Amino acid sequence: MRTRSRRAAVSLLGLIGGAHATSLSHFRTPVFAAAGARRCMQRSFRAAAPAEAAAPPAAGASKGGVAYDLAIEAKWQAHWEAHRTFATRRREGKQKKYVLDMFPYPSGAGLHVGHPEGYTASDIMARYWRMRDYDVLHPMGWDSFGLPAEQHAMNTGTHPEVTTKENIANFKRQLRSLGFSYDWERELATTDVGYVKWTQWIFLKLFEQGLAFQDEKPVNWCAGLGTVLANEEIIDGLSERGGFPVERKPLRQWVLQITALADRLAAELDGRAGPKGTMTMQRSWIGRSEGAEIAFATEGGGEDVRVFTTRADTLMGATYVVVAPEHPLARRVGESDSAASKSDLDRTSAKAKSGVPAGESVVHPLTGERLPVWVADYVIGSYGTGAVMAVPAHDERDFDFAAAHGLPVKRVVAEPDGAAEALEEALSGGGASGGGAFTEHGVAVNSGPLVDGLATAEAKAKVSYKLRDWVFSRQRYWGEPIPIYFPVTTDGDPRKGDAYSIDYSQPLPVAEEELPVALPELEDFQPGDDPQGCLARVLDWRDAAEMQPRCEMRFFQRDGKWWARETNTMPQWAGSCWYYLRFADPANTQQAWSAEAEKAWLPVDLRGGARRAAPALRALLAQGPPLARPLLTPAVLHSLGLVSTAEPFQKLVHQGMILGADGEKMSKPAPAGNVINPDDIVSAYGADAMRLYEMFMGPLEAVKPWQTEQIAGVVRFQNRVHALATRADGSAELGDAGPHERGRTERLMHQTIKKGTGDVDALSFNTAISQMMIFSNHLAGLKQLPAEPVEKLALLVSPLAPHLGAEAWQMLGHEQSLAYEPWPEYDEAKCVETDVVMAVQVNGKVRAEIKIAKDAAEAEARELAAASENVQKFLDGKEVKKFIYVPGRIINFVAK
């Protein structure tokens, strides 16, 4: 009767037309209130959680809410928004969980089905932790500056701001459709003027500390894009975006002095948690190495060529010296352009080692031998000294170069087992050995009688790093203006075209009270030929809101002097490397973040995101190049006392890539059908089905192909859970079933709670779903279905399929939201498997097998055994004279 009453009430509310949850109380009936009197409904909703009633059944649901209508998802999304279900709260005495997604760039293409994988995983954890009574911060925002919007503006004339806002709206619509529990009240974008202010403020802090400075650097200049590119943005000498030629040329640039923190970065890696592959990339990028610096005198008395080497023990094997194209010696002999079209990554990874003779020689410091100098692009000017002593017998790159250019190879280290033979060969005049480079430590050969035969050892007199100071400025429009200005010398008014000269050697910071320096309105975004960028053409620098009236033009007067703004802008990652701090305090207009907010939420407990193909841009950063993050967060900010934690991320997780059905990476240029739009999947199957499928495909970190036809499996599971909620009998209890059925159901319920809890904690969502499927199949086979196990299943499934969980919870008669309902607990003792398989004998012959609790009572054992069809056949027409039962061992009917 109670079940029929509850369903009647649900149907009544559905007939009203899906009235909004805020007016639910107007339609409550005594019948519905009576249904709420059940024990599980009497639990008061946690005071700290939003006080909200459950939403009414979805409009359009048939048969009293029995059918799983996809309108259920829109209903619950509207309910969560109306009731601010996921608004962030910080309660005194409660533990917190900060769940952060990688800041997405809102591209015009929108999401494909691979993007929500990581967002789904983090959302599961946010929902799960709320149910575990943590205060949860789960925000979302937009990394909205960037070259793509500017390129679109140049191609179409549409202002980047317009394009960016349209793209953000589309991304937000897609994310909302998937039911993610973001606190949208904390939404932010790096292009927001209020956010730009604090990005510029951070830059000024770096400038004050001397960590942001100007320098003339050889950079990757792309005239087609009108900007400097990072190494990772270049493929085979062309820009990744647009395919424009890239050349190396010296430009005045703003640089972040990453190298000042090299030792600290390397040391901090030892205590940092993260995926093994990511940590390896980080160590490789920092590239800490210990060695020695050796001077080679140039013939003619010029400046010495100093080299850094980690293998000083191989000095006797040096047969030539190589300098980078950026090295002063290369410039002096006119060979500095040999690598102009290649990025640093191209140069170091290229198999073919190109180079030219410098036409000069140096003197070997031990032997006095003349060694030729070569200019080769596999040597990078910013690593070490920009010069290497080439020991081709014991360095693979040197060996490849020597082989390509016919240079000598001298072996000076041999494997211990082959030392005698190598030494004998050297003494007999055999000279260099053939084969490839031997790069391990061994014993010295060909190094003189005092050294030959001794074990080699690493020299550790000096430490060097691969990392180099990071070029920070960009020569484009759509980025944060750098808040610096310079003195100008002029006899007229530079705004009117009069001649002027800017003294870039005297940079001055914009006063903090004049921040933000907003971008001026601009119609022509073409880069032009001026490396100073398109902003150099702007004479009247006045932003739309005229937010800085004291300093509103590129050229302006103050105290009777002329000044000029910096026309370079910041790179895309400038704003996205500190967003996790702003999320803690997004509405603060007086500070970038308050100390109280930072201490309340930091560090981030879980940060998800894809492993990027360009690790140098993402590996160590909150979002950006690996070596900018430690400057902005946390090293500099921590050293300045602006943050209380030195490590902002407790756990970093990379989800695996979801490939197209063809096994290739999803991308627009790929064959038709490669890119799958999540809008199509949600429309056809629903958001919960897509969430479940992406989590069920395999381990979160694994790479896997998308196969739409396999969604049917999770759809069946979804429908089964919904059907169970429809069938559940609120008046029935687990104890009402037979002892065997009761024990099996109770045991499987506790096993499912235990495994589901452990798997979610471990982010093993695929195995958690698998266990829930097993449990749901068992429940579907019960003749009488109590509400308790279905309630537990609804709670367990809700983080993964939140709309389904919420709807099932309501169908089971609960008035309050599921979002903050306590996560179910399991009893370890009730997880123990107690069933055994026993043979059933009739007159000593096995006639059947049954599954039974190993300590089942004799009456239960006889009932189950006699119910077997085959046993009945052999007992038919006979009288059972004796029933023999030894628990866990024997069941035997003696019949005549």
C-alpha cells in the first residue's frame, strides 16, 4: 500500500506538469508526506548542505515516472542550478577537498568526446567527497587569451573578444549538459579585466625582484603570425598553427629568470607526487647535470672557448670542438644563421646532424693538439656554455656528427672486460676503435700511462641545467599588456607622427593603483613587419571602459616628459598559471587572493588533466610552461610570503587519450567520423550514459578507442537501475526473504559498497561500475525487492550517473537532495563469502549441486536440496526414510 501511495504521489506531481522544485511544497499531499515517514526519510538533511527538496518527476515521464526519460537530466540540472546545490561552503572544523580541472581553452570547435573524460573523473570525486562530508571546491573557468582567437580575428575581422565569448558560451553549455557539479558562481576567465589586473600585479612582483627583465634573445620569430613562438609550437620549421615559416632572430624580449631557481626546482621534484611519466619529463626538462667547465685556448690569442662536460674523464678523447650558432665565435665567423629556421627541440631531436667548419682551431688543454672548431645546430646556445668538446667515441650525438663529416674518433674508455684488449690495441698503434659510441663508465684507455687501466669516475665540480630563462613576451594583440613604460625623447608629439626615440634600457612599472592596463580597442589585428607587434601602431591607447584615465595612450606625458607603453603582451599561459589561487577567492577586488582563502583551500587535493604532447608547456605548471610555474607558483610567491604552501598540488592525475573509432587522435583534419561531438551522444543516449561509458571503457589513465555501439551496455545498466527503483517495495525488509536469499543479498550489498568505495578512492571507476552491474543483476532477479539495497545502489551510482542517482533516490520516496546524503558504509564481517557449493545425493549418488551458506540450518538445506528438479525426479514416488546433513560436507536423501 505504501509503495502504491508513493507512486501515486509521484504521478500526481508529474501530472501537474513538472512544477519547479522551488514550488514543490505547494503540491505536497498528505499521502506524499506519509510516504516520507519511513526510517530512511526521517534522517534530517545535514545543516551545512543546501536546504532543498527533491525536484518533481520529469515532465513527459510515462507510467507514473517508470520510464527513464532523458528529460530527467534537464530536470535535475535545472534543479541543481535553482537551488545552488554545488555552491562552495567552508564549514568550521570540516576537512576540505579542492578538485581542479585543467583550465580549458575555449576553441571554436567545442568539445569532442575525449575532453569530458577527465572532467567526468574529477566530478565523480567531487560528488563522492561531498557525500563523505568534506567541504568541496570544484570550480571551472577559461584560459581565454590565445593565438587562435587572434588568428580568427585576422581572417574574419571579428574581434577576438567576440569570438572568445561565443566559444565560452558553447563550452559552458556542453559542460552543463553533462551534469558536472561545478560551482559556476566562481567562474572566471583570464580575459576578464579584473583578472588581468592581478596577472599584471604578479608580473610587477617578479619585476621588483629582478626575475622579469629585458634581454636580446634569439627567438623563434614567425612573421606570418607576427609573434614569437615557443619551441613546442613549431613543427619542422613551421608554426604549428597556420604552417607559417619560423626563423631564429634576435629580438628585445621580456624574460623570466627561471635559472635563478634551478637548484630549488630540482630539489622540489624529489618530494613531488605525480604520474611517473610526468615526473620523468619534468626532470628531463630541468636537466640537472654535474660536471666540469674546461677552457680551450683559441689560436691567435682570442677569447677561450669554455665547455661544460659531465664526463671530464673523456677529455683525452676530444677530437674537435662544437659551438652553437648563437655562440660569439659563430657570430664572429659569420655562421650564426645556420639554425635560423629550426627550434631548439628540432635541433636536439634531429637525427641528421648538420654543421659547418668555423675556420678556426683551439688547443687541447692537456696534449696541446690543435682541434678544429665546428658550428653545429645540435648544440644549444643557452645550455651550459653553448660549446661542447666533442668526444665521438663516447657520445652518441658527437659520434653521429663525426660519422657524417669524417671527423676522427678516439676511444678513451673501454668496458672493464675488454680493457686489456683495448689497451693492447692502443699500445700497438691500433688507434681508434670502430663501432658506435660507448657511453657508460668503464676503464681508461688511450689516456697516457698514468691513467690507462684505471676506473673512470664522474666529475662533479660544477652543476649545469638544460633549462634556460623563459621568453615571456609576445608580439600580438590578444594577451595581457605588460604593465611597463619607457622614457621617450622627442622634439614634438609622437602621437602626431613626430620623430621619437624610446629608451628601452629604463623600464618603469605602472603604479599598482593604475592597474589594470587594459587592451585598447583595435580593428586591424594584422601583425605587420614590426617585431614590436601590432600594438606599436596604436597611438591612442584607450580601452573601451577608459579604466586608466591617467595613462590612457601609448604615448603620454607626465611631469612634462614623454613616455611610451610596452607594446609586447604576455603569453597565453601568463594568466593560466595562477588560476587555482584565484578560484579560492574569485570575488576579491582588493587582493588577488586573501591569505585566509588560500589557507582555507590550498593545496589542491586533486588536479586532473590530459598529458600534453608538449610537456614543456604543461609539465610543471599549474597551466603553462614548466619553468614559469615555479616562478609564479609557488617558488616566488612562497618566498614573498604570498602563499603558505610550497607545493600547490597534492595529487596530479592524467587521463588517457580517447581515440577515434579509427584508432587515431581525434582532430578536425582527420578522416570523416573521427571526431565525435558529445552533443550527439547526449542527445541520443543521455549524459549519464556517456559518463558511464567513458568511465567503463578501461582504466582512467589508459588510451582507448571510442566505440559508440558499446554504449548500449551501460544504457542497459542505467535502465536496470531505474527499473529497480520503480520495483522497490518500501514495506519490505531484507529479513522478509528466505534466509539464503537474504544472506546472499546482504553479503553482495556490503561487498559492493566495499569495492565501490575502494575503487572510487583509487579512481578505478571501470571496476566500480562492473561491481555495481553485478549487484544490479542480482537485485533484478529477486522476486521481492526491498528498498534498502536499491537505496544503497542509488547512492553508489550517483557520483558516476548523477541524474540517474537523483531520480532513483526520489522514486524511493526521499524528499531531500541526494547530493549531500551520507555515502553508504559497509560491515566487513558481512562481506565475507559464506556460501559453498555442495553436492546433493540421493541414495549415495550425486544428482545435483546447490549453493548454500556453509553454516545453513538443516531445514534450509533440505528445502533447497529438495527444490532441485533433478533431485525431485529421483525422489518421485519414493519415501524419504532419512535425511543426512553435515554442514559444508554432505547432503544425502535416503529414500525407498
